[in-house]
Amino acid sequence: MAGVRLEGVWKVFGKVVAVRDVSLVVEDGEFASILGPSGSGKTTLLYLIAGIYKPTQGRIYFGERDVTDLPPNQRNVGLVFQNYALYPHMTVFENIAFPLRLRRVPGDVVREKVLEAAKLLGIEGLLDRLPGQLSGGQQQRVALARALVKEPEVLLLDEPLSNLDALLRIRIRSELKRLQSELGITAIYVTHDQSEALAMADKVAVMSEGVLQQVGTPREVYEKPRNVFVASFIGSPPANLITVKLSRDRRCIELPGGETHCPPPNIASKLAQLPTDHVILGFRPENSVLSEEPLGDHIPVKAEVYTVELLGRENVVTLTVDGHHIKTVVPPMVNPSPGDEMYVNIEPSKALYFDPETEINLEYIEAAAPAEALRREAQPRREEAEGEP
Ligand SMILES: Nc1ncnc2c1ncn2[C@@H]1O[C@H](COP(=O)(O)OP(=O)(O)O)[C@@H](O)[C@H]1O
Ligand SMILES: [Mg+2]
């Protein structure tokens, strides 16, 4: 078994840059998830790791071994795809045995290993059937057993659960996570489903347009999204984003509804350095509370109720502010009516601030050198010199 390391990996197809300068470390035994929307380069990245594609540039290592120029069969990876790709005319037994037959493993050893893999996945009873006689969940287990039977160094999975119905998906995902940690196998799991990535992975690598946006634990990408893309991709519902004006001294924000909020000094000093007179304020629906009057110790945003969705355990309230929709999560007994004017009060410690030009979370921007900050303070901004009309 081995960890996987990518160094400056690119994959270009003609004019399409599918993977752009990706560097990523997956530790030995770690469960990593590559998460991104359709077309973001996830499958291409997985194929590069598998050896199906060769990078246009960059190196790939399994442990200390440089595998960049090795074909798939010399990398010993287990691959599982969305569509299972089972051989329809072979029994389940022969499907699982296939990678071992290719290696000319003796028959009695094949039998032993197939039984072991089948047992691990709870499909010992299905070995004589054909794939067509199995449910989707059973087929996916066969595909997993086939990937595991050759004891791969790295298990690569490309949206393996997306053809299953919702309940089965949730059940198999916890089984898969358990299996991976019991076997201690390095796994890289591609998905467009953020809840799957958060639920299963030790490490989440978020991709958009071929570029790695952030790599972190599920908690990090959820609580401290590096940029607007990550904030708006992760979470259900994802983070809300509204543009708010900076106050004249550029250390506070002016909220829809007229309230002002002054964030702590570490944020305020970065607001003061923004090249714009506004900032993107982000917050998760679950980090805000709804009230009729603004809550003083929160960040109160005035908004109009648009719809209420009853989810049983909670209600999701959608509100309109400056023509945009924001969402908040409230207890089931809170049930405002469309048209009500209310305040969405953001928990200040959970508020996110993004540079409107780079869309980067201000927490990830280094504070400017004191000299620079002083120079800025000494030079009054043009808006201030001219005053408001
Ligand atoms: N073999 C290929 N030839 C040309 N373009 C490709 C090829 N494979 C993928 N692409 C392009 O690369 C981008 C990333 O694709 P892919 O890795 O399949 O994304 P994802 O798996 O995240 O949906 C897309 O724009 C896709 O059209
Ligand atoms: Mg794909």
C-alpha cells in the first residue's frame, strides 16, 4: 500500500485544459475525495492516477515510486466506475476472479481470494448468478469486490454510487467507509455530491474548471471555505452570499435594512485593505437565526420571506434581499408567511468575508505589512475626499 502524490500535474486535450497544475498529497491509508461539479476534471484526474492517461506535464508518485510513465497494469490500482462495467456473460464469481485470471493466479488461490472478497462485501450467496440477475446495489458490490480482490495499492472510485437510489447510496457509503478503514487501503473517491464527500472522506479536494480550489478536512472546507466557489458548493443548502457596502472608515459593514456591523480587528484591518468599497458577506443557513427585530449581538440582515419548506426536523426559509435569495434554517415550529419582513441574524463568529475581486476568503489573505497599512491610512480614499453626493 502507498500514499499518492501529484506534483504540478496538467492534462490538456487540444484546447481544453482538463486538469491545471494540480499538486495533491493523499497519505497512505487515507480516504480522499475529489469533489466538484460535472466537467471540473475529476475523472481526468482519476485516470491520470490510474495511468489510463499520461499527464501533459507533472509527476505522479505512489509512495516513493515515480509511476508517471507506468501503464495501469504496473500500478496495481483497483478501479470502480459508476456503471460497474461487469462482464454480462460471466458469473459473479468469474467477474470477481477476472483480475486474478489475467495474472494467471492458480485456481485454488483464485477460489480462496474470491470467496474472501465476496464475504467482505456480503455477496457470497450470489457467486453463481449473472450480473443481469442482480440489483444495482449488488452489482456495485461485485464491482468493488473485483477491485479489491487484487489487493490494490490504491483504490480509485469514480462516482461509484450515483446509479443507486438515495437510501441504498447512504447505506453503501457507510459500508464503504468502514471497509476502507478496516483494510487500511488508500482510497480516492470522485464525486459531485458534497454530502458524500463530507460524510466519507478524511480529506476533501475541491475542484472547479480543472483547478484545485481547496484541500482540507471536511470540517475545514465546510467551516473555512477558501473562496466563494467552495462556500457555494459545499453545504445543503450551501452558504449564502450577499454584497454589502463598507462603512466610511472601511472597518465596518452596512447591512440591508440599515444596521451596521463592525467585525473584529483581524477582519476589519483586511476590509480596510480591500480595493473595493464593498465586500461579499457569506454565511451558512444553519448559522443564522430569524427574528422580527434585529438581534444586537448578531449581524442582522433585513429581508422579505419568499417561501418556507418544511423538512420535518427543520424548516428552510428562503428570503429575498436586494433581489437575491438567501436561506436560513429554523426550528419546525417557526413558520413565517411569504411577504413578512424579518431579520436574518448571522452568528458573527461564523460570518465569512470574501474579497469581491479575487473571491478569496479574507481569512486566507495575509495581513498587509504594517507600513503598507499605515500608508493607506495616511492617504484618504477618493470617495472620502469627495464625500457622498
Ligand atoms: N478524452 C477527452 N478529450 C477531450 N476532452 C476531454 C476528454 N476527457 C475529458 N475532456 C474534457 O475535460 C473536462 C473535464 O472532464 P472530466 O474530467 O470528465 O470532468 P468530470 O469528471 O469532473 O465531470 C471537460 O471539459 C471534458 O469535456
Ligand atoms: Mg466524471
